[in-house]
Amino acid sequence: MDVLYFAWVRERIGIPREKVETQAATVADLVEELRAREPRYAAAFADLSALRVALDQELTEFDAPLAGVREVAFFPPMTGG
């Protein structure tokens, strides 16, 4: 699946997107796999309360299932103005 990173998440990880092969059942499981990769991922996903996630461009929660998902996007909460 494609994993996209936006704003400071992208800055911490150092790339805007990547293809990921995963056995993760949920977004939270995927986050754990990514955290275990290397320190830059651990830093980016250190505080999930500071992140939002979208599956196939639909905002969702970290306990959402990944079955059939083609794209996961991580980004900080948006603020209006």
C-alpha cells in the first residue's frame, strides 16, 4: 500500500511517501511496524494524539482495519482560519 506523510510528519521521516508491504490488521498495527523500523519513524509516531490518519482519503481512527486499503495518509490536525 502507499503510505503518505504530510507536514512535520514528512519532515521527521524525510520522505513524502513510500510503498509498504505489511501484515498489519489495523492502522495502529501499521504504526507499530513503522516505529520499529528506525528512530526517525519512532520520533514521527511518538505521540499519536498529535496525528490524524486517512484511509483512501477518508478520515478515520487508528483502530480502523487496513483490509482492502490502498492508501494511508498521516498528518497533523488541521486548524481553520
